[in-house]
Amino acid sequence: MLKNLLMFLAIAMSFNAVAAQKVNGAGATFPYPIYSKWFSEYQKTHKDVEFNYQSIGSGGGIKQVLAQTVDFGATDAPMSDDELKSAKTPIRHIPTVLGAVTVAYNVAGLPANLNLDGATLANIFLGTVTKWNDPTIAKLNPKAKLPATDILVVRRSDGSGTTAVFTEYLANVSADFKTKVGAGKNVNWPSGIGAKGNEGVTAMVAQTDGAIGYTELAYAINAQLHMASMKNAKGEFVSPSVASITAAAASVKKFDGDLRMSIINADAKGAYPISSFTYILLPELASAQITATKAFLGWALKDGQKFAAELHYAPLPKKMSESLLKTLK
């Protein structure tokens, strides 16, 4: 009797494992903390689907969704028109949440919330400002005692949407940076050392005195890194937070159609200037995996947004979420 019961349970467990729909995705490291939370929460009530998401960077996510080796991709930097044209099937950009690219630093003796402006930050990453007591930094922080420590720039070594967002900002505020480096997921950095993923940049900054790097807000907070307050388009020095990301999102007036958009240096009071949407790349295919992904996204846009703030992301504007839900249906 016991033997038969155990056999029945083994068969039942095997059937359930086979029955679960597996969905594979890959891409941005920027939203990985909240995507992990969403997958975990969603599967508590949807045991018939299993998500496997590889946090490999936006560039890798775009490449894999174009090669159709994953069911969906993820990116912080929207695909270009040429990339979309090269796709075997149409690909839809679905915004999921908003986040901030922080300027994180680790310098003994420096206070948190050091003030920086775009021009000074661009010169740091161009390699022309090389000491933490440089006069341009001192002018922005007259009360701070700045050490003569060398600045070590840490930037991404992989194709990165976080890099695209960050360099878009620097190119927007510095003509010199725009000319010499430009903007994109991969750029030729004139200085610094590379690290893979938001995880790699965060770890490198955390373990190196004098380091400065760019990383998503949740990573910087979890690593207890100091983050600069950046001068925004209104002339305010604003630290990255859910509130300041939300202020940047208030500049959005478009809620349907082509949602590839930028809120870099948004002209809004209290806005953190290096804020960004992050996207799921959804191929327009008729498959069980795409159906499962659309169902998950419907949950994420409606019920998943409540988890955003606790993980240091900003939820989508309500009108955008409502419009996207109609689009998915």
C-alpha cells in the first residue's frame, strides 16, 4: 500500500514538473532585483509557469531576442530602428518600472551626497579631472574637506543599457563628452577600468578607495555606497530616490504607441536627472511562452508595481500602466 502511494506521488510530482511552462528571458542587470522579486511572487500563485532570467546586460538581451534564443529580452536602452528592422518578427517595448543610474563613490573622508554637476562628472569620466580635491569639485562643495586621493573611474565592460542611459546624460550635458565619447550601450572610454554588470561595478567601487562608478540605485543602496547629488535641469542638487525618479517620470505625456522614450535631464522640479525606464522586449509571436509572458506582464503592470518602491524603483505612471494593460489584451 505504502509502495503504491509513494509511486503515485512520484508520478504526480513528475507530471507537475513536466506541465510547468518554462519561459526563458535575458538582458538588463538594471531591473534584475525587481524582476527576481516579481518572478518569485508570481510563481506563488501561478505554479504552472517557470521563469528563467539571465542577468547578462541589455546588449546581450537584445542580441538573444533578435537571435530568438530566448522568449523575451530586457533592456534599459531601447532598441534602435535598425535593430528593430533586423528582427525576424516585430518586437514590442513594454516599460515595466523606472529606476535611477546613481553616481556611486568610495572615498575615505568624503561625505555622502557630494554635489556634482554634469560638466564636472563628464570631465571625471573623460579623465581630465583626476583628483578628488580638484577645484571644480571643491567649488561645488565649499564646506567639504576634499582629500587629494586619485580618482579611479569604474565603468561597464559589457554591452549595457545602464551605460547607454549614463552616456546619454553625459552627452546631453557636455559637448566635449558627446564629441569624444558619444552615447550608447558600448563606448570607447578614455579612462578607468571595466567591470561586468551592475553587480561588477558596484563591487569594484565598494572595495576600492578613490573609486567612482555608475550603477543602478538598488545596487548602490544594498552595497551601502555613497551617492552623489546631481544638479538637474532646474539647477537643483538632487539625490537619487524613488521620489526624485517619480518627479522625472512626471514629464512623460505619452502613454501608448512607440514607447521608446527618454526622461534624461527632465525639466521638472525635484527630478533626478539620470532616471530611466526599463523595458521587456516582447516578440509578437503566437506561442505558449509568449502567452505566459503576456499574462505575467499583465500581473506585473497591475499587481507587481506595489513592490517597486521597497526595492528602490519607481512605479510606472498610472495612465501608462492602464494603457499597457489594454495593449497586452
